[in-house]
Amino acid sequence: MGYETRLLIDGELVEGEGAGVEVENPATEETVATVGSASAGQLDSAVEAARRAAVTWAAMPGVDRTPLLRSVADALRSRTEELASIMTTEIGRPLTESRDEVEWCAACFDYYAEVARSEIGRVIPPIESSQFAVVVKEPHGVVGCIVPWNFPLLLLCWKLAPALAAGNTAVCKPSELTPLSTLALADVFAELPAGTVNLVAGAGETGAAISAHPGIDCIAFTGSVETGRNVGIACASRNARVNLEMGGKDPFIVCSDIGRDGVGIAARGGAWAAFLNAGQVCTSSERFYVMEDVFDDYVAAFVAHTQSLIVGDPLDPKTDVGPMVSAGQRKKAVDQVEAAVAAGAEVLIGGGGAGMSKGHYLEPCVLTGVPEDAALLTEETFGPVAPIVPVKDLDQAIERANSLDFGLGANIYTRDLQTAIRCLKEVRAGSVWINDPLTDNDAGPFGGFKNSGIGRELGTEGLDAFREAKHVHMDSVIEVKDWWYPYG
């Protein structure tokens, strides 16, 4: 199939004038397209277009923005198969998961279309009877959206939908690994005024240029801790607003009270949380803490379910797990597994290449006996690897869960209300899922504690990430106040 490789700048499709970026199909290792990066001049043009469009877009009443945002949702749904196919080609993810992503994107625009119509601030109590006071929420202006490769459309929409609902315009850059699905969105924004959304491409230097650009008022970033810090420093140096969603090393706690009948369900939930998108999810469960009295049963159920998963061609509807996105990502996961084994861990299943002659395949891998200080339990893996560790009680499980400088998400399986309440209070993570792993809700905030990020996406919190609050204080009476000069 042919792919759109042109950039969207001020409503026009243009060829990137910068260095070409080759896009690989991770299932076949073939180059499927080459995308020209945005030159410095093209980036300036995109920012200038966004700034011009911001005047009109910010002034537009929310009730008029609502149908335009709904048109984006409708366009996304109408192109589900096309967009899903492109994402699967770029990422190597099963087609079913890519279809789901398109629907999640549309749902996000539906949600913020309604929010745009009904939310602009609040009335607050005055301090005197003759006064009127309000808090007005105003857009920053131009938002730079820098998006990773693992959910290229969803993590764009989580930024773009609330930014547009708040009255901002945007310049968006996808990962150099997955630019095709983002560039394919140009027609989705056809009903929006030209320049409202601009799509550029490029590698790290393009992202750095966006972060440092004086014409961009706010940066919304998802990616690694190291890159996120650099983005934060660039924004701080010019007092630009910033929202960062960075790495994670999410714990998955299994409590004794689930009983033998709950072990199988918790094992299947754990496998899904660990292996979804080949483990390449910001909130993938990457360390499992299981109570000793259900540990053996849980491991057995987890291994049995893992053994049933089909690893293969992501376009085959029977495939559960496709390849990883790149050779580098696969090597990182394999290196962590091999280091853990060298330190005494045991691989119970997986870790091979699934018998594939080509492609960055890694069979879902389950390990036990991993040392507590191993990289597999302390550093982000971002691959289909599940180290399972026994713990003696809930105290130890929570202590281990909170032991790292990450706090993006956490999963707990329990039937006990007191245990659930204790975990939701004591586990230091931006999202805590109890008995339902990795479920997102557009109305609820998403983001992390500690090194996992600054700020939130989704919900009203995600909307406020793209707005400035202005206090307006008005007195209906013009008079001299008792507290003015003179004091004597």
C-alpha cells in the first residue's frame, strides 16, 4: 500500500526538506517508506501557522468548537481499517490492538468535544456584596506535542484533543519509528481551520527544536526519562509550560485472599498487562509480587496461559503477540533477561525468537528467582518479560512496589476491601488498578509520580494542563475604600 509521507503545515501537504527517515516493518525488517524531516524553516512555518490560527481558534466559542472536534472523531472511525493497518505495519502490533487504538482516539475526541462546550472556568464567592469574581481558563496558545512510537495515535490524541478543546493550536511530531500513521491523519483535521493542527516529522533533533522554539507556549511530551528531562530543561529555560509523561516500572501485586479460584483470572490479567503490545506499554506490568501461599499456583497458571499465546505475523487475526518495534528495543529486553539468568534467575518459558527467520520477535518470557537488585526488577524493560517474585505479606509487597523512583501505575488483585483501600492509599502511583489491569478512562487523569512524570493527561486535569487560570475581580461600585491611604 502507499503511505502518506508529506508533512501538514498550514493546511497544506508538503514534502519534508530535511534528512530522510526510513520506516521499518518490524515483522519483516523491510523499509516500507522514507519520510523527509521538517527543516528548520518548515518548523518555523508550522509554528507561525499555528500562531495565526490560534487567534481565531481561541476566540471561537466552545459550542462552535464542539462539532469540529466531533468531526475528528467521526473521521477517525471512518478510517479505522486504514489507520490500524498502518500502525501494525510500523509497530508490529496485532491488528486487533491497532483497531482498538483508533476507537480509543475517537472516544477521546468525543469526550473533549463535550468538555469544550461546557467548561471554561468558575464563579467564586466575592469578598464584598458589591463585587463579582470569576476564574476564567484561557489557552496557552501553541502546544508542541511530542509523541512516542508505542501508541502513536492514542498518545497524540490524549494531548491534542484537550489542547484543542481548551482553545490551543498545535505542532505535532511523532516518533521517527512511527511517523506514517500520524501523517495519515492530515485529512482527519480537514474541517478545522488551516494551521490549527500541524504535523511534522523528524528524529530527536526535531523534538529538541520544538521544545526550544520561542513560538511554542507549552510542550506535551511522552517518552523516556532522559529525553523528558531534556525537554523539561529546555522549557524551564524559557518559562514555557510543560507536561511530561515518562517511564514506568509498574508493579503487579497478587494477594492471598484471591483464593485458588481467583489465581487463574489474576494470571490471565497479569499476562495481558505484561505482554500487551509485546510489553511495550508505558504501564506494562514489569514486576510481579505474589504472596507466598499462592505463589506456586500463580506461577503455574501464568506459565500455562503464556504457553497458549500465539506469537507471529501481526496481520494474522489469530496472533496474540507480534514482534517488538526494533532490534534495539529487543536487545534491551534480552540483555536484561540474560543478566538476570547469569545472576541466578530461571527462565520458565519464552525468551526466544519464536522460530522466525526475520523480524524482531521475542517470545513472552516468564522468570522466577530474579535477584532484587537486577535490572529486570529496577529498570524499565519495555518488552514481553514477566519476572515473578514471592513476598511474605502485604507490607513487603507495598514496600517493594514503592521502592523505585517510578510511579506511573500499579495493579492489585484482592477480594478484601481493607486491602484494596490500603493499596490505593499507600501505593505511590498515578493510576492504581484493582482487579482490572490497564483500563483507561477519558474522564480520569493519567500520569505519574516521581520520575514517571509531571502533570496529567485526560480528565479535567488534562484539560487544565493546556490552560492558564485568570482571576477576574470586579466591583460594581466606584468608591474610596476604608483601607486605602492615609493610615493616620
